[in-house]
Amino acid sequence: MNEHLTPRDIPLPGRAGDPDFHLSTYDLGSGQAVVFIHGFPDLAIGWHRQLPVVAEAGYRAIAPDMRGYGGSSCPHPVSAYTMAELTGDLVALLDALEIEKAIFVGHDWGGFVSWAMPVLHPERVAGVVGVCTPYIPFPSVAVHTASVNGEIERQYVSWFQLPDIAEQHMDQHVRAIVSRIMRTSAPLADVYKRAIVRGKPSANPFLHLDTSYDLGEPLLSEALLQHYVDGFTKTGYRGGINWYRNIDANAATHPDVGITPLTLPCLMLTAELDPGLRPHFADDMPSRCSDLEMHMIQNAGHWVQQEYADELNTLLLSWLKRRFG
């Protein structure tokens, strides 16, 4: 494990209309490129237990802070965070690094971006790995809101749709959010009761921090915790939240993502105790992915790439070697 990786800024001038646009990127090793895409509220350093291992196995391991995060550019408009823009950044990154095709490994929101790549940019993708996030259509905001009977504060995706509200609150509680979110797995029955809003269980761990996500053990060393705190203190949470504000727009603009059959090599790694991205969400993926391998990592929670890194790395490297040499 190496928590002390050093990123470099990769200039992508003109992205988001910014001549100084860049992605802060970890880039290790050589060989077939494997690009790791983080989710929310995460950073590229969240792959610190994969990057050196994959590089040492003979691959080029790459992980950018995506736009809106960490050391990368953070455009302000909501419209700057559509799926077209996020996948476009990855194409521009490959161009800048002189890489024709890559294997994309995505976790959480990064999984949605990774699965969109072979639909929107098939010529740049050799394979896809979903970590917790399956290949499914974009879940609508209405579905999330209906799950809490319209009580928006009880569901974080719905709450994020309110202009400026979530970031104004969350930017004042960076350390509390990082320390409570980045934890090991816990029994699902306890997780589902972790927060109460108006006397009812809540699916919004970012609002009521005194009762949210205090289960499990901290995942991060003090150095890593400070890295996350520094990153989100610098950028705030607005960029990441803006990804969620484009969910319905993405579904309308790219209705084929999550539905179009995929024939390239795919690997799906689920986590048994992930409370949000349940393993059964991936059950019908074989009907859309003709070259698919699936595994569930036992006892793992949402942050499986850190909590059960050895198990995930073994499965990932075995698949890479069998499918890509």
C-alpha cells in the first residue's frame, strides 16, 4: 500500500471553455493502460491500494481527480458536469497521454462514467470494470424522491437538486463528512437505521452528521484523512454535487447508456454489504453484456477497493491477465 503517490497536472486546454483546464493525475508503470475513475465523495487517491499493484503487474495504472475534485479544474456551471463532458475529459486525457485505448475501472459515480465510455466512445475502450456500480440506465431523480415519499431532505440525491443548499451545508463540515463516510462495512440492518429525519430512517448521510454513518471503523490513516480534508476544503463539494444535478439530463441525452448491448470484455465486482449499490442491482447484466465475468466480495462495504483491497486486486489482476495478457 502506498499512500504517498505523487500526481501531476495533465493540461487539457479548452475543456469547459478554460484554456488552463487540467486533471491532476496519478500515472504509474507502462503497458496496457488501466484508468481508475473515482466516485463521490472520493478522490483519485482512493485507488492508492490498486495503482502500485496494477503497475507492478505490468500495466499502466492511471487515476485522475475528475473535474470538480481535488487538484483538477472545477468549472462552476451545472452544465459543465454532464456525462458528455465527463467522458470527454477521459478521451482528452487519453489523447494527452498518447493512449489509443484503455480499460476503465469505475467505482460509485465513476462506475456510471466508465460504463458510458464504450457507448459514447467505443473506439477508445478495451474493457470495463464496474466496482459496485453495475451497467444500468441512469436512475431518475423522481425514483429517488419517491423512495422517501417526497420528503427531499431524507434522500441525498433529491436534496442535491436544490440549488446551492447542499454545498453550503457540506462545505462547513468537511472533516466530519470524510471521517464518517470513509468507514468499513457494517451490518445492513444497522446501516439502514443510521440516521433519523422527522422520526423516519434517512438516506441522507450528509445532512444529519451527528447520527449518520458512525458505524464501522475508520478506513483512512491520518495522512489520508488529511489529504481528503485538504482536497474538499480547497474545492468544496459543489463540483461533485453537480454530477448528480445532471442525472435526468444524462438519461434524456443518452438513453442508450445502460441499455445498449456491450460485447467488449467486462468485469463486475459487487460488495456484499454495500447499502446503496446492492449486489442484486447487477443481476440482469448478463442480458446486456455478452462477455461478462461477475464476482461478489464477501463482507465488503461500499469502499471495497480500500477495505478489501487484496481480494479486489486478485480478481482484477486475474481478469486483466486472462483477457489482456
